[in-house]
Amino acid sequence: MHELSITENILSITLEKAEEAKASRVSRINLVVGELSGVVDECVDFYFTFISKDTIAAGAVLSIQHPPTQLRCRKCNTVYSPDGQDWTCPDCHEQNSEIVSGRDLYIESIEVE
Amino acid sequence: MAIKVLTIQEDILGANDEKAKENEDFLNKSGILMVNIMSSPGAGKTSLILHTIENLKDKARIGVIEGDVASTIDAEKVSEQSIPVLQINTAGGCHLDAYMIEKALKNMPLDDINLLIIENVGNLICPAEFALGEQIKVMLLSLPEGHDKPLKYPLMFTEADVVLINKVDLAPLLDFDTDSFIKAVKGLNPDVKIFQVSCKTGEGMEDWYSWLESQFKSRLSS
């Protein structure tokens, strides 16, 4: 449900940057959304269609990349991608890991005309 | 017309994070400790706040910000304690954000407050993403929710400074595995402080009260 606020932020950053570049249309927005951010692509798409109407970003394609979650075991330092909800270290079988990546939530670039 | 690629690399929640930082600076300058309480619906946030007020109201000048999707039921319960309370209705929104808190701070009698407790909207996902400017994040989990929650909502348990395990009086009726819960939480967040409490029976609550008291006292003297 936090997708609405997130989509509003995506639109406002996009419009600000597009206007700075004196663009007349935004055709694509490239997003990076880590698996741990809990953001559902379909919701972002759904909200974006509504809120971007009547802006130069109307009809822009949202391209969303999902870098996988990476964890580092605090015991043996192995960096690994967890298997679903099982965050156990595959090497030493400890459940004691810090998040290396997977929380990303940013606009990588936009394509404008 | 030629397509141009503009590199942005901007954090989508960056504006909220900046506003949260402003709120935090303001609170630090004003000598106010703001505690953000997050949990699922029904875990006992309101009960925890009411008991905390009752226990600490002679020691701290408490204020409460109530975040709810709708209604003023919780705010009414809190205001019976004769302390300043402000209700934020998010009108369907699943979390509070730093802008709502900025506005709330402008509408509270801050000269009369040194401990400001926020009851966030009941939800284990979105509130973890939206910093408010709080100095302490408290996550409340109640036994009936199950010990597997840290695996399902890792971000919330990673963000929390304190985890309160509530409704421990129900332990004989449930299969909640406290050891595996604590192990999973510490695995995600080794520095987290954990309290096992029952708002209903009062078990373990003294430790929570004294810890919270020590937190705002150390801020007053610094």
C-alpha cells in the first residue's frame, strides 16, 4: 500500500528532472527496486497511469529492475542470496546475517524527448 | 525527436528522509525524545502507550501522536489520561510519513512535552520504510502473531531499536517459540534491545518503563 506515496515521489522527481532538461515528453523511467523494499510493480504501474495523466510523463514505460537480496553472514563472512524466507547461511548454517543489498529504491535514469 | 537518457540515481524516498532528518534535528534542539511505535494491528500499541503514560506521567511530560487509517478511538482513550494528543487520520494511507509529523509537531504544545510517543498505523511493511525523525523505533510483536515474523518482515526487525514481545501471558496457550524468535531477531539486528512483556498482567513492564525513562533522562542531561 505504500506504493501510492512511492509512485507520487517517482512522478515528482521525474517531472522535476525532465523540466530541468526542458524535455517535452518522458518516454521511460528506469527504476531499481530491491526485493526487500516490499514494493509491488503492478501497484506502481496502476497508480502511475492515474497520477501521470495530464503530465509530460503520461504513457511513460516504467522499467523496474529487481536486484536480488544479498546477505553477509556475520560468522563466516559468506555473501549469499537467501533462499526465499530462509536466511540461514548456506556455508556455516548460522542465522546471523546483515543485509548487503536488496533495500534499493531509486530512479536510475529517465528517457526523455 | 531524439531520445535523451538522463541519469538520475535519486532515492525515491529521499525527500522523506531529508524531512525526517529536519524533524530529528528540531527534536534534538528542543530536548524532546520521539519514540515511534510500530506493529501489526492488534498487537497492543494503544495498551502499551496507555500503560506507559500511566507509569511515566509523573516523571516525563508526555505527548502522543496517534496515526490511524480512520477514527479517533485511540486518541480518545489517550486523552482520558489528560495529556496532549493529536490524531492523524491517513485516510486509507498505510503509514505515517515525515511530512505528517512535521505538521503534527507544529500543532502540539511542545513546551509541555519531553517524551513524544507516536502510534504508527498498524502494519509491518510500510512504516519500516518511512523515517519520521524519531530517535527510537520500537517494534511490538504479540505472541499470537507467531515467531516466524522476523523472517517474513526482515526490514521491520532490522530497523527497530527495541522489540517488545507482548502478550507473554498467553504463552501457555500458544506454540510461540521465544528462543527461535529472539535468535532470528538478533540475527538480523544484533544491537536490538528486547523486552518480554504483558500489558495485561504487567509482567516485564517495569524493565521497559525504566529503560524508556533512562533514555529520555539521558537526553535531558546531555
